[in-house]
Amino acid sequence: MSFGPATKGVYPIAATPFHPDGALDLDGVDRLTDFYQEAGATGMTILGIMGEAQKLEPEEAAAIARRVIARARVPVVVGASAPGFAAMRRLAREAMEAGAAGVMLAPAPHLRSDEQIAAWFAQAVEAIGPDVPWALQDYPLTLSVILSVPMIARLMAEHPSCVMLKAEDWPGLEKISALRRLQAEGRLRPFSILTANGGLFLDLEHGRGADGAMTGYAFPDMLVELMDLHGKGEKEAAHDLFDAHLPLIRYEQQPGVGLSARKYVLMRRGVIACDVQRRPGPPLSAAARAEVDHLLRRLARKDGRAAF
């Protein structure tokens, strides 16, 4: 399935459903896969930070990848980041053999200098294979690695197999504009830019040159509609839709409890049976659940998808 420099649309970051005891819920994986596709997603991204990939056994990660890829009718990008290159190589190989469209790589948190970053990615690409399409995850808020515009341009020049930037620096609007400017000047090859950060700036990122979204907001159907409105030039309607959802987007983007809120909304939508995170992971307090319920009721006044 197509995954390349011209990729556009919405690639939801998938949650990973668990049973109350923390065991993997594979039936829930099937329901989530169907849900994202029925929402109109262009593709899916699994085993990312939102997918709690760091809490999974290697066999569990491979099982999820095979399950989603076998069921999906859209391209599936598999998060292959790992502390060591052996684990990265294994998951990337298993995912691609199962039919993945590509993988996503995030820089190791210990990297600091540009030379360290460049050397690490050279080794990572060697590990997964230079023929494997991959997305570069730029997420300094969590990963603590700063990828400057010149550094991103260098990585794109050195690794033709990198076909996408997952842009989630904050603030990142000027970074998107700077990269697109270099491309317009012929100093940087084409690649797709999909944005994240829970969709917090998705109302403006399209105008800066973003091709779509790769984020985990619990209303991916809204993200699809938003991108369609932008594509049709209906800017004010797009902003109105975004404004209605912004309070819940903001709530879901909180560090720590944001994933709990997101999984709670997915449970309320009937997509997953249980909103538990695998430990360590904070559950939502009764007060937080009441706040999310309040936001959903307010949202339902403007968007019927929130009226459960």
C-alpha cells in the first residue's frame, strides 16, 4: 500500500487496548482497526508512544502488527523505535514481512549533538534496511532530542528512504514553514509532513504546508472532516469545527493523564471495552472522568458524534 513523499490525509495513532488485568485485548485491536477505517482514515500508525509500545513484550508488539495489518484496508505504519538496534531490526523486519507500508523511527533520548543524531540514524537505517520506507518522529517535548531544520534537512538528504516527517515540535508552525521554504527553493527534496501534538494546532498547520495529521485524538472522524474542509478551501467551517473540539483536544493533551482521558473517550464511544493503561500508567480519577463527561456533553451540542 502507498506510503511515500506524497502521502496526505489522516493517519491516526492507534491506542492499544488491554483487559482490566493488563493483558492484551486482541479483539479490541480488531475493533479499533475497524473504527479508524470507518472514520475515514487514510492510514494507521500503530505501536507509537500512545500505543504504549514501550510496555509491550516483543512478541506482543509483533502480534499486534500482524493483527492490524491483516485486517486493515489502508496503509499501516509501525512504530519500530527501540533502545537497541537488534530489537528495532526484528520488529521492522516482522512488520514489513507482514505487509506494513513502512515504519516510524524516533531518535534515542540520549542523543544531544547533531553528529550523534546523524550517526544514530545512519545505524538505525542500516538496521532496518535502506529499502524500508520510514517516518522521522520529531517529538522533543517527550524525547528531549532537538531536531533543527538543518538537521532534518541533513537526515532527508542522507536517507532517501525517509519519506515523511511526523512533526510534533512545539511550537512547530515556523519549522513547517522553514522546511517548505527550502523545498520551494529546490534545496530540499519532497517529503510528506503529518502533524501531531494531539491536533492542538491542526487548525493552522494546513496553512503552513502540512499534508495531514498523525495523531491520536479520540475523534479521528473529526480530523478527517477537518482536513476535508481545509482541502475544499472552507477555512471558516474548518475553524468552527476545530473550535468546538478544542477543549477536549486540550484535555487529552495533558502530560501523564492525557492517554487515560483519550482511552476513556474511546471506551465511551464503544470502541474499546476497557480504558485501562498497562502499568505504569495513571488511571483517571473520578473528578477527571466527570470533567471529561462534562466536555463531551458540551461538545455534543455542536457535534452529534459526542452524544453517546
